Amino acid sequence: MHRLSELTLPAGSPQTQTNAAPFGFKPDNLQITVELKNGTKNTVDFGAEVPAAKTALAAVTLEGERWVFVLPPALYQFVLSYLTIPTNVP
């Protein structure tokens, strides 16, 4: 969770979007919601993978606007390794 708390949107790279479909965002995609002590909930949604960079597109909603950006590869690999449930678990 430490790494997610340090997530920042790089200047110049994120963009606001109202249409999520071109970026691979679907209701059943991976989504991580963190609830803070004060009750505030922050969510990161994951969209299309970017295989060449070993990462994916991600989106957050800030002050009512949807921001789409490329997730840092190290953070995406961390999420895949430690924050997902493998499909082949009995």
C-alpha cells in the first residue's frame, strides 16, 4: 500500500477522459480502492495493458474528473505480484 500512496500523475502525461472504452477500462477490470482513516476512499482502475513497457493504463477520479495515465511499470508489476488473486488457485 506504501507504493500506491506515493502514486502521482506525471505532469503533461495524464489526460481527462469521459469515454473509458478506448483505453480498455471495463467494469470487471482490476480495481483497487483504499479507504483512509478519515473515511475518504481513493480508487485506481486498471485499463489496457501496455506489453512493450510491462505496464498498463490506469485511471483515477480527482475532483470529479477522470484522469487516465500510464502506470509506472514497477508499480504495475507490484500490483500483479501482490495485489491480485491468481486464476489457477484451487
